Amino acid sequence: MAKSNKKKRSAPSATVPSTNESPFVPVAPPEKGYLTLRGVNKSFGGATSGTEVLRDVNLSVNKGEFVAIVGFSGSGKTTLINLMAGLVMPDSGHLRIDGETITGPDPERGLVFQNYSLLPWLNVSGNVNMAVKKVFADEVKQRNAQRVQDAITMVNLGGAEHKRPSELSGGMRQRVSVARTLSTKPAVLLLDEPLSALDAMTRATIQDQILEIWEKEQQTVVLITNDLDEAILMADRVIPLTPGPGATLGPEFKIPLARPRNRAQIFADPEIQELRETIASYLISLRAYQTNAVADEVVELPNAEPLDLDRPKGQVFSPFAPRKPETGEQLATNAPHLDIWNLCKAYPTPGGGQAVIVKDFCLKVRNGEFVTVIGHSGCGKSTVLSMIAGLSDPTGGGMILGDREITEAGPDRAVVFQSPCLLPWLSALDNVLIGVNQVFAHLAKAERRDIACHYLGLLGLGGALHKKPSELSQGMRQRVGLARAFALSPKMLLLDEPFGMLDKLTKYDLQGVLIDLWNRVKLTALMVTHDVDEAIYLSDRIILMSNGPEAAVGEIVEVSFPRPRHREEIMKTPLYGRYREHLLSFLEERAHLHEPPRTCSAETDTLLGFKSSRERVA
């Protein structure tokens, strides 16, 4: 591992192929390394009727090197890491570590999975000790106890040794999983998307801890990830895995930065940004070459208004909190599309008290605006969204959408969840028609079908109308969920981390699909996310929530990029980096502290180069 503080520069070691040539660039057989794969092939389901997952995979990893393998979901990344771990055997080819053939699992290759896989009845020490006792069965008890404690301390979980998994956050559980693997002192650390389910700040914290441990322990690391930024930050080399079936490794990209690396400096570095764009373009070219996508013919949308299934119109104010009356002139000029004031949510506690999750949340959303809400996991983002959706009753405050109070769920607010929740026995078309048949019951059957087909076509699913969810990828299933929401012609679109379960590249694809459709319809949208890049790309305004309990609006940032936006263009601007650094700094300041919401002065706004303010109640 390079320890020099001098920054080294070198040209990227691979280029993006032209549109006239295949992007599946063959890789020369590797030189001798510590961990080597040569001509590895793997299929599942039988030699004749099975699915070929990996084809002719060649890789060489030097001792002490950190290599990241990136690719789309379903490309075979997990199969590849399982082969290295010895959990599955190749059909042909060979895998060797330090010259010895890998014939099965071994403690010298420690594997951290995407899911924690902790035993719920054991505490932190017990879960780590389980691995230590297995590997060091002949060691004295006191020595093994020290190994357990050392591993727990290494991931900064000291003080939580006696807590069970149910008492830990998602990030803490994943740290236990990392500690369990480290406790066996593996020579090779295999990381299978270990941080993909975590929020941005928790993810950044564990990334830093893994890098500190790697530099201290001098381990060889192979990271499987779908997050290109994570790969660039952590690895010496980034190697794409082409889409399956028959996936193989593409050309490598060397990261020309010395260590230790500073996250903010890396993503402000023009050369690294250029390298990032090169790798992303290569990956996108792989997907485009594989699918050879042709735009669907979109069915014409019938000219019809949905039924008003709610009570008769009439503005009703909340009984929970007093509200200052406005004159007719003020209502005509200032009335927002969504008006939230003093919104509160509390739950009773066993002792007879109350746990206040959200307190005095105030927000005005303009008609046709796209607003995102970000904050730490558990701060109350989804609680606010569920109250706006009418799925959870507030314990204080009130909400007005258009000209009526929100008191219950209704089709005027379409909700897209992290999981699309499709009925597995219905086709994509029939899943969309469930809602369409309700809100457009006054239309003929053919017209209702045209509405569903119109939005499925806009979302690139015109050729998958009759496929059931089991026949669709996760990204395609989420497209069905988006089509179902837009087809209701709602007054407002509510999105609860709809892309949180997707790989980064599929997420980019669907963000583009969402914003294109939103630009067509000009629907008011409020989205909960923990992805700051997603928030910057999609939003007109970003709502930063303070930490709970008693979470509220901490700060509001207005995003000044004009629309339509092109991700590649805005990411190259210095302003994008300032937005990103500001949002991450806000979250980092509150990672361990329960601070009051901050305000930004006019002077601070000018220095930052964008508008940021605290939302206040009149």
C-alpha cells in the first residue's frame, strides 16, 4: 500500500468505447498476485438449461491492495465474491490465494455481507465471540475475550458490548458484522455491498473506519459495491463487472490519489471528477449495449379528470392548533399548494408519558414544486410523509392541501414507497389499473386501459404490460409503482425513498425517468431521501430535518440549477460541490449531537453561493 503523502497523477487506464464497438472489452490474463482468478466460469441450474452467471473472469489482487468491483444489480457481483470466499465452486477455471487453490471457506478470507445476519438473542460480544470460538477453539478463554474486545473497539462500539441487535441502529449492527469478521484476523477481507442499506452519514462513518482498519492491519480487500463514489474513495483500483448473463470483468481504472484521502477534496478534484465520469459513462454504455433499448410507443392519454372521491370541497382548519387568519387578498397571492403548520407526532410510552418524534414542523410547498426532505435515519422524515399521506394521524398542528384539510388518506396524494408493493398475481398493467379503475370509474374500460398504458409506456414498460412482478427486475417493478402513482392524476406525489433499494446506476436511471415525467406533468412532489446527490439533482428546495426526538425543520436550501438539468453538467460545477459539502456538513454536525436548528445569515448565504434559510412560523 502506498503511504506517500505526495499526490501521484496518471491518466485513466481505460477509455469508454465508441458507440460503434462493443463495450465488453476483453481483459488480458492477470499477472501473478496474492489473490488470483483465471478463466473462472460459473452457471446455475444445469449445464444445458441453466443460466450462465460469470464467464472467463480473470483477476489479480496484490497483497495489501484494496480493489473495488462495481456493476449493476444482478450482474453476478455476489456470485463472484462467494467464489472468492469459497462458498461456491467454479464450473471451470481456478481461484488461488498465495498460490494455494481455494477449495472451500476459510477464516483467512473474512466475508461481510450486505445483511447483518446477527443472532438476535446474543448481545454484541456474543455475536463476535461466536466467530472467535470457532476459529480459535484451542486458545485460552482470556485471550479470546481480548480478541472480542479488540474487534469491538476497532469499530467504535465500545460501551455497546451488552446490547442486543434489536437495541442497535442499522449502522451499529453492520459494525458488529464487521467486528465479527475482523476478530478472526483474516488475511483477505471480502466486502459484499456491506453499506448499501445505510444512510449517507452512517455510510461515510463506516467507510472511514474500514479504511483506518485496512491501513492498520495491512489486509487485502475486495469490495463489491454499486456506489461509484464509494469505490473511488476507498480503492486503489476500480474494475467494472459487465451485465449478465455471462458477466466478465472489464478494464481496470486506477485511482491516482495518495492516502490518506479526504472525502471533500476528492470530489472537488477536477481529475477525479473526470475519472468518475469516465467510469460512469463506461458502465452506462454497458447497459445501453446490453439492452439496445428502443423507446416505447406511448398510448395517447384520454382527456379526463379523476373523480373526487373525498368529501365535498371546503376549507376546514385543524382543531389542534390556532392559526392566524389571512385576508382574501393574502390567500390569493400567498396560499401554498401544501401548507403544514406546527405539525406534531407523539407516541405513548409504557411509563405513561409520550415520545415526541416530530414537533412544530412547518412547511409551505408551492404548486408544481419538487421538495426533498433529508436527515438522519430515525429523525422523523417518513413520519412526516405518512402524516401528509393521511396514513398516520398527527397529534398536533394541521395540513391543508389545495383547498381542504388533510384528515385521512385519499387518491389526491399518490404515494411511492421504497418497495413498490405490487400484487404478485397481477400483471404490470393490472397493478396500475387497480387505482385507475377507482378514480376514473366514470370512463369506459378502454379509456381506463389507455391511461394505464400511457404511463407504463412513458416509463419504458410498453413491452412488459403483461409481465408479472416476478418476471421484472427491481428497477422495473419500481417503474410500475411510479406509473401507478402518476396514473391517478393526483394533486401531489409523495415519495418515501423510492430508490433506496436499487443499485446506484439503476437509481440514476430512474431518477432521470422520474424527473422527465415530473417535467411533463408538473406535479407537486415531496420526496424523503437520505441521498444528498439525489436531493440536489431532483429538488427545487431541500428540507434539512434536525435530529429527533422533537425533530423539526432545521434548514431549507434552495437549489438554483435551472431546469431541465443534466446530471453530468451540474456535477462539474463548483456550486454542486458547495451544495454537497453544505448538506453533508449539516448532517455530520448532528451525527452525535442533539442541537437546536441553526440559521444561516445573509453573509453566510453569500459565501456559500446559494440561498439557505430557516423556515419560520408567522
